[in-house]
Amino acid sequence: MSDRGYEGWRRNFYTLWAAELTAIIGFQAMQPFLPYYIQEFDVGGLDQALVWAGRMGTSAGLAMAVSAPVWGTLADRYGRKPMVVRSMLGGGLCVALMAYVPSVELLLLARVLHGVLAGTVTACLTLVSTSTPRAHLAFALGLMQGAFMLGGSVGPLVGGPLIELFGYRHCFLVSGIVVMLAGLCVQLQVREDFQRSRSVESSSRYRLPGRDMARLLSLRPFLVLVATVISMSFAFGFIMPVVPLFLQQLAGARDILSLAGVIFGLGGLMGAVSSAVMGRFSDRLGPRRVLVGGLWAAAVLYLAQGFSTTVWALGTLIIFSGVATGSVRPVANSVLTRIIDEEDRGKAFGVMSSMAALGWAFGPLAGSYLGAELGFRSVFYTTSVLFLIVGGWVWLATGRDRKGWNR
């Protein structure tokens, strides 16, 4: 991109950062509490609530996996800003609809629509990667990842108490409106100097997303990156529906929304700090070292969570797990910008998001059924083993790759 295209990039970036932070707060004010919201319907016991939570994670992940490459291709053809606005308006509308569903089956349908229409993270990363000077790109991506994590910390902190005060429906409605307002802010304040490349122009009428996916996956560094993201997403998704319900089981009570919000919020805050720091210094340390170190640290922390016997022990470990997850997530985004040309980044982020969604799709379903059959603790032990395996595979697969993964 020319120097002219970078004029005002700081204003655009910080406006987008603030809007994305607001959107993530809106999403996360309700997302961690879905396993509790499920129990408001005709669902019997924690085991059944866990199964439904797994189904919702899987259905939303599959919907996102199918739609992400399409959105990525549209971003490269028509601009990245429209995809950010679409994801915020569509995602916010779906959250608001969740306030009015009369059954758990319709809540599942709303989650599917959310998986199709949302995706603010990928949309924002694509826009940042193509509108930020290369010299500032690692810092900008790390700071944007920090916004995701910070929003993930503030959302539960405000969502838990608000649900206790006003109920789930009011909280979901307000959260949806907040996300949609963030989308309007992007539409009105962010400027994009988008110029479609000649290769995209010449192929826009007849090239299908699947052909672009095959072409990108033929690049070995990108293929390794995608396999890594799938594995990480599966491991994170595997444990996702179990954590809030295990917290509820240890507490021995249903009214733990505020406490859960504080725990999840502080974990997100630790992740935000870790993400910003590692985004700034990953070039110096090397993405390979940062990623593998974070994966193995997560393995140790999830194993310790499985042995927890009190709410405070589990809560403390959840909070410190944010350090590991925060150090892991910016690495893939940074590596992608090293190995993929700017004109293909929308498609590349779309492919990576789709593959990550596949991991998120199958992880919750597998983890929920294992937890329902063998107990919640078995999911933590299995997750620990998964992170150990993924970390070892990444270390071996990227050892000779000097493009993207090493300093």
C-alpha cells in the first residue's frame, strides 16, 4: 500500500480499537453466562446443561467455519471496512434476539445465526493488517488482540452483576444494542483507502472461495499455521463449556453470576496484558518460542484446575491461565502477516478463521460429552494432554521454517 494509504492510520486504528473493545464488551457481557442461561429453560441438571452448551458451541463454530471464507473473499473484493460493520451489526442483532427466545432450541438457532453473521475479530484484524505501516504492524496487532482480551475481561465484570439485577433478557438486549452502536461508529468514523488489486479484479467474477483456499493452503508455512490454529482452537473449545459449570458445581449454588464475572473478567484482564506485551516483543523472542511456551504453560494450568477442590483455587488458576492464552493468540496473527501478501490477507484471515471455527466447533461437543459421561475433572486432564501434544507438534513442525516462525 502507498504512503498515501497510510495517512491517518493512527486515527483509524484507535477508533477501530475503541469500537472493537466496545463490541467485545457487549458480546462478553453475555457469552460466558450462556451455560447458566440455558438452565433458565426446561433443562434438567448440570450434565444436560453441559451437553446443550457443547451443542451451541459446536453449531456456532460450524456456522462460522462455513461463512468465514466467504466473508474473507468479499473483504478482498469490496473492502475490509464493510466486513467490520457487517460483523458488528449482524452480531449485535443476534445477541438482542437471544433475549426473546422462548426455548433452548431457538436459543441454539440464534447461536447459529450469530456464527454466520458475527466475526468481528477476523474482520478487524484484516482491516488493521492492510491499513497499518509494516513497521508498526506487530505492535498494532498485539494492541488489537489486547482489545479483544480487555473486552473479554470487562464484559463479564459488568455482565454478571447486571444479570443479577435486571435479568438475562434485559442484559442480552442492552448488549446487542451496544454492539450495533459500535458498528455504526466504525461506519461513520473509520476511513479505508481500499483499492482492489488487479489479480482480484480479474478473477472476481468467476473465482470461488474454495480455489483461493486451496492456493493458500499449498503454501507450507500457511498450512502449518492453519494446522496449529485448528489444534489450539479444538483444545480451547474442548474446555470452554465445562469451566463455568465446574465453577458452579464447586460453589454448590446457582447464584454465582457476580463471582463468575469477576473470575472471568480478571482472567481476561491478565490475558489482555499478556497479549499486548507479547505482541510487542514477539519479534524479539520469536513467535515459535512464545507460542510453544504459552501452550505448555496452559497445559500445566489446566491440569492444576482439574485438581481444584474450592471455588477460590479454581478461580485463581482461571485468572492466571489468562497469561498463557494471552501470549498464544497474537502469535498466529503476526505470523500470517509475515507469510501472506497484503492483497491476499482478507482471504487468508478468512481461511484461518474458518479453520479455527472448525476447532471451536468440534471441541465443545467432545468436551461436553466427555464431561457428562466421566465427570468435569476428566475434561481438564484431557485438555492438559491436548496442549502438551499441540505444543510439541508446533516445536517440531516449525523447527526448519525460517519464514514467519523464527526471528
